[in-house]
Amino acid sequence: MSGRYLLDTNIIIALFASDTAVKDNLAKAKVFVPAIAIGELYFGARKSGRAWSP
């Protein structure tokens, strides 16, 4: 599906988890991430206490 999408935190987390349905739907789309979602992801990552590994 092509088009433009503003992603929320749950969809971004699904992408991190390699959700194929989400990946397929967004494959040809132009995506945008709002600043609040970036903040929520940062907060959740800091709160989790898990080490970052690239």
C-alpha cells in the first residue's frame, strides 16, 4: 500500500519486532514519526533497563 502515514508508537514497536504485516503495508509508503512518539520510545527504552545492542 502506498501513501503517507503518520506512525504511532505501537506501529513503530511492531516494526522493531519485525511484524511482517506492518512491514508489507508500509513498504512503499512515505512514513512520518511525530516527536511525541520518539519521546515515548526513548522513555520506554530508558525505563526498560535493557542494554542497547546494534
